[in-house]
Amino acid sequence: MRALVLGLAAVAVLGGCASQVDTSRQCGWVSGYQDPPENERLYRAIVTHLNGTPVISRPNYQLAPGSYEFTLVELIDAVDLRVAPEAHQKKTLKVDVVANTRYHFAARFKDDKRYFGKDADFWEPVIWQTEAAECEIETP
């Protein structure tokens, strides 16, 4: 009987350990590698800054859960875009990263009206797709 009680206690302790999640290694992805659908007026964009710090743009950013601010530059090549070079300005996108989620960013060409000259309002940074994606921060 004592062996049975000890066995059940061991199972309860081990079961409790197995149910604990190591949140220190959780992460999500912010990505710009996919070509967004141009028929939805979405175009590629590149990252210049992450939380105000200059970065070299890359296809994926593996990040711990939390809020981040990306500074983006659009790569819109629409034939009906008629703004001056000075209008092509950086814009920020706030992303609340959740563990095991991938967020795809893009530049949305706003075609609600015609934009001319130095009007920088012709685009906005957006998350155009969100999907489940396993992510675990590797420890050295």
C-alpha cells in the first residue's frame, strides 16, 4: 500500500512538472519575406529601425512576446503612383508579438484619392497576414 501511495505521489509531482511552460524561451516572428498580394494594393517594405535602433533589414525577426515598433520604408512600384521622391518617407508600425505567431508586414498603397507632390500619406504600414508558427528561442 505504501508503494502505491509513493507511486501516485511521484506521478502527481512529475505530472505537475510536465504541465509547467518555460515562458523564457517563447517567441514570435515578424516577417517581410512573402510577396503580399498587389491586387489588394499591398507591396513589399523593408525595416530600417526596430524600437528606434537602426537595423539591417532581414526577412524574419524572432522576438520575445511584447510590443515592438518597426520603422519601414515602402517599395511601392504602382504605375499610378505620382508623388515626388521627397514623399517617400519612413513610417512606423507597432506590433504586439504573441508567442508562436507570425506577422507579415507590407506597405498598403492607399488609393482612396490621387496623391501628388510631397504628399507622404499615400501609403501606410500594415500587418496583412497573421498565422500560427512555432517559435522557440535557442539557448547557447
